[in-house]
Amino acid sequence: MTAVQRLAILGSTGSVGGSTLDVVARHPERFEVVGLTAYQRTDVLIDQCRRFKPRRVVLPDAARAATVRSALAGLGLRTEVHSGAQALCDLAAADDVDSVMAAIVGAAGLPPCMAAARAGKRLLLANKEALVVGGALFMRAVQDGGATLLPIDSEHSAIFQCLPEDSRSWGARIDRIVLTASGGPFRQREPDTLHGVTPEQAVAHPNWVMGRKISVDSATMMNKALEVIEARWLFNLTPDQIKVVIHPQSIIHSMVVCRDGSVLAQLGTPDMKVPIAYGLSFPERIESGAPRLDFLALQALSFEPPDPRRFPGLQLAWDALAAPAGTTAVLNAANEVAVAAFLDRRIGFMDIHRVNLRTLEALEPRLSSDHTLDDLIDLDQRSRAAAQRALTGLAA
């Protein structure tokens, strides 16, 4: 890598992208932002370009690109403006990019993550769906491309920080890992009342500041189901080596239980700038800007098992991992469709789980052992169509 790390941020206008830029701004001598991408928050992207002056940006379509291009020209910036899925992949694999922050939400982040992996980039993975959908194919791309894969989700970053740097020794040392979950806004709510939950209530997370989709996933604990699947691939574990426990304070971010009974845990304030700073500077440590943990101000740290009545979707992680290859991709697509429908007030909160179940029951993945990225994209599209049919069935 060059002395100054040249960084592309995929999904720069989201919460992780914004936090990444906050960390980068603290260390201008270490980082150069060469590329940014956004989906629809063009006003935020334009302001980011004004502050960081990237070489190029990518938008999803020509219309948004034209809007941004005109605005940047008015600011006197020479930033190139591109659009479309291929431009996204081109940025992720570009020769003048050392590191890629993958912060796009959902399966849409898989192709550029694959491009970055194949190009041997330092890949900071905040897009858990890349592994939920890509699985073994994605991990092969990382290995074949010689990429450096660094997890950014707070739970997986915590596990990574507790493990020795030599991944070859992980299997000999680990008995299991424990992913912690806050329990979201409905941890103590009576299960029978969850049918009446509104989108506003579901996105009001008690500890973390996140986007709307992942906030809903936290409320259903589908985010934890997806994180179980991600952990299986990141750390090459069997599904029964991955446990989940609710930890309402969100101070312990996850734990590694060693074969000798020792437990290693990573603690910190619930602020995504901590794992982001660790990923950006690994194997060093830099100032993140997150508040320090004050042990004297801490309340007691507590733990409890997830209640399957409140969080029926959590078990789907282990069920999908035990099912034929591709089932985790079906689950992810169904959940994305269902959450979008809930946020649009087309279905109820507990209907998210029903759509996920009906989609899994209706669709057989049919992936071959040598499947490709195109096969996964096709499966994702078929899964979304099946989920839409499940939505229609709920309304009937």
C-alpha cells in the first residue's frame, strides 16, 4: 500500500459511510478519499464531495448522475461522475484505490465487493449481505485475489480483535463464539402486542444510530440471523459453534470462548467509529472520535437468551445454513422485500417473518457446486419475485 491510503467508500451517504468520513477527517495525513458512491441522497453526496474532493463518484442512474455533475461543476470541482452497476464495480477494482469500505446495504453490495476481492483490495466489509448471499464464492474470490478482508460490523470486528492474527490457528483455539445483541426496542415488549408495531417504533433503536432497514432488522433480530451466517463464513466455523445472547447495554460487542474455557471479549461504547477506525488502520490503532468507555459510570452488564416468541426469525439462520446451498441468499432477499413492504406500511411487523418463511418454503435454490456470481444474482431475483408473491398471498 502507498504511504497515504487511497480509499473508496461504497455507500458514503449512509450511517457507516458518514462515520467513515468522520474518522478519515481526523487523519488527513493517512487517508485520501478517491471515490464515493450514493443511492439517492444526492444532497449529502454533493456536500461530501465539497469537503473531500474525491476523484470520482458513482450514482445508480444517469438522472441522478446529471444532477450531481451539474452541482459539482457549479462548485468548481473536477470530480468525475459515473452511473450504473458496472461503474460501481469499476470503482471498487480501480488501480488508484487501495482500500474499499463496503457499506452498501443489501445484496446490491455483492458485485462490487466481489470486484474488490478479485482485485486484491483491502476490503472493509460492512455489507454483511455480501457473505450471506455470496458465501463460499465470495470467500474464494478473497483468497484467489489476495485481498485483505476486515470485518466492520461491530460484532464481527470484536471477534476478529479477539483472535490471533494467524487465522490458521483459529480452529485449534476456538470452542465457540458468542455474538451479542441489544434486543432492540422490543426486548421487553409483550409478544402478543408486536402485531401493532409501527415503522417509527421499529427504527427507534435504544443504543445504535443506524439506517432504517438495519434498524428494522435489529427490531426483528434478523440482523443477528444474518450476522450468524456472516460469522460462519468469516471465521470458517460450523453453525453450532455460533451462539447468540442478548446483552442490552451493548458494551460487550462479542466474545470468543476458547477450548481451555477462557473467554475473550471486546468492549467499547456503542459507536461504529470504533470498528471503522480499527479496520482503516489495522494492524495499528488510531483515534476514532468515539467517546471513551467510563467503567465507573457503567451499570451492571446483563445477559439473557433471545425469546423465540419475540424473535422467531433468529432460528432461520441455522435452518438456512443447514439447507441446500443458496438458501441463505433466498432468506436475505425475502427479508429485504419484507422489510421494504413494512416500512411502506403495506404489511405488519410480524408479517416480515411470515414472508420470509413463505419464501423459503416456496423456492428451491437449485445452485450447482460450481455456481457463479451470475447464478447468485439470478437466485436473488427469483427470490425477490417469490417474496412478492408471498406478500400478495398475505393480502389475499
